[in-house]
Amino acid sequence: THSRIQVFKELAHKIRRHEEHILNTIETKLSNARVESINNKIKLFIRKAYGFRNIQNMLDMILLGCSNILIPLPNRGGKGLKVA
């Protein structure tokens, strides 16, 4: 760049370095939002699992919470509880 401002020089360098990925994202209209969402859920479950006696219980809670399982509840007229 021709700028003397250091922040702009760094930004231009980052854009040049990641140009291919930026253009791919714009062209394909894909994002990593779903992955970030699941990662956030997992971190939340790990915080909730503090004090669990074994790691398998925490892993089971993560798998159940990140799935689309609908658990039927008694006396709810067939309506279920979505775990996630």
C-alpha cells in the first residue's frame, strides 16, 4: 500500500494473504456459522458438566444436546422436548 498508517498497511497485508479464502467465501456464500454454533454449544455443555464424576457423562450430554433428538414426554399429548 501507499499509506503511511501502520494499521492500514497491516490490513492490506492480511487481505492479500487471505485473498483466495475471502473470494471463495464471497463466491460460494458459505460460512462457518454452523460449526461456530456447535462449538459454542459444546463449550456451554462443558461448563455445565463441571463436577461430573466421569467424562463419559459429559460426552453423552454433548452428543444428546447437539443432536436433533426429540424426547417424548408423558402427559404432554405426544409433544416432545427438544434437547438441544
